[in-house]
Amino acid sequence: MSAGSSTIRIGSDALRVANVFCVGRNYLAHAQEMGSTIGPEPMVFLKPSSALVMEGEPLVLPDWSREVHHEAELVVAIGRGGRNIAVAEALGHVAGYALGLDLTARDVQAVAKKTGNPWTLAKGFAGSAPLSAFVPVGAVADPQRLEFTLHRNGELKQHARTQDMAFGVATLIAWISARFGLQEGDLIFTGTPEGVGPIVSGDALVLDAPGLLHAEFRVA
Ligand code: MG
């Protein structure tokens, strides 16, 4: 992985990535396909910044997993940190938006769920967080009125409507800021819709939010 991969560009600004927060089970149909449901509060986990992969870099699958899944997600970059950010103020803390993949070693995650161990390895391995380029916050009038898709080898696999999120972007920012604090350069992967599935060597993956964001990745 290149040394500069933990710095992102948003417009003319460069932002050093700090923490990478991820939200599990934020779309009901995905929670159901995993045999789960959505609780009253967000379910948040972390990836190390070494998980990030920028568009143009190959996706390298770990050799200790037999089943790595794609999870297409809207990603929020925080431009201004804070604690106890109010929901009404939350979107004012956003610097930009991207699309990303929360790559998941599903077999390893299944064992972790069974044994009660953390998801860190299943979710946070090197290369587990591919990212598109970012658009500045002003390019998105309302983050709950976006649609994006993931195609695998030309076949539509996931189609998200962000209005279907159980916890919207502003709510997530407020919640995370109250529990962890947020700082400039933090990223939030906001959860995946239904349609997750395996990727294998040679796959072509395309993330697209029409007219806004587009990224293509090749699995090594
Ligand atoms: Mg996810």
C-alpha cells in the first residue's frame, strides 16, 4: 500500500485520515439478509487507517479468508470535529462524501460472531476499505436523498437509497461524537444495503452515484 494512502483530497484541500468509523446494520433489508435486525442505537465498529485503499490501487484479498464480501457504502469525511454535536448542527461538520467498500471476511466474521470475539480482523484487515474520490459537502444537498450502486463484473449487485438508512448521516455524527468524539479527518462508513456477496480474484467492481461519484476497482 502506498505511503500516502491515508491522505484524502476534497476539492483543493488535503485531509489526513484520522479514525475510520463504520456502521453495521443500517439498512433493514441488509440486517435481515444477515439474519439480524436493527437495534435502537447505531452499531459502530472501527477499521485501522491501514485498511484504506484509494481508487486505482488493486484490491488484494487476504489469504486467510475464503469468503470476502463487498459492502457498498456512503462514506462521510469529517472536516470539523467536536463532542456532543447536535443533530441539527451535524451536517455542518462534514467536509465531503465518497463511496467506499466495507470489505468483510465473512467466514472470519461468522466465527467471531459465534465465539463473541471482536470483528476487527474480519473487517479491518489491510486493504479492507477501498475509497472513491471525495466530492465537497456542497455537492450534496441532502445525504438522505442519494442513490448509489455496486456492479460486479457488469452485474448489478447492490442498489442503495440513503433514505432507507435506519440512522441518517446527521444522527450518526451526533451519536459518534457523543460516544467517541469526532475529529478532523475522521471517516464514517454509513452501512450497506442488501445484496452483499463474495468477490474473487479478477473481479471488476464499480461504485456509482450518478452524476456525483464513480470509482472502479480490480481485485488482484
Ligand atoms: Mg458495512
